[in-house]
Amino acid sequence: MGQLDRITQEPDTMGGKACIRGMRVTVGMVVGQVGAGHSVDEILADFPYLEREDIMQALRYAAWRAEEREVLLAPA
């Protein structure tokens, strides 16, 4: 796992969810935007206070968390 120096977790910010650089932008929000089909450039245009590396680290963090525990999915 590479360094994730842009991912922060603070109890008083967004209920302790993983956020980008202490802002009220959660990793889940960023990953949700990618999952909805938005490109990195579109996300950066919509959220000009984010940087490309913020999005890349959010994706790496989400991938790492997904590997950490078993998640039951609904049958297809």
C-alpha cells in the first residue's frame, strides 16, 4: 500500500469518515463520482478545490479497504 497522505479521518469531520485533506469531501463521494461514470477531469472541474492526486489516493484507499474485509453482495 502506497502512502495515503491526503486521506484523513477526524471524529469531528463528516462523522469520522475518510476524507480528502481534512475537507468535507469523503472518499465515498469521490469513488461514487467515478462509479457514476464521471471522468477525473469532470470531477476536477466540478470540485476545483480537489487535485488529481486526491482522486487517485481516494481510489487507492477504497481499493485497499475493499480488500480488508469480506463484504456480502446481493446475488446477481
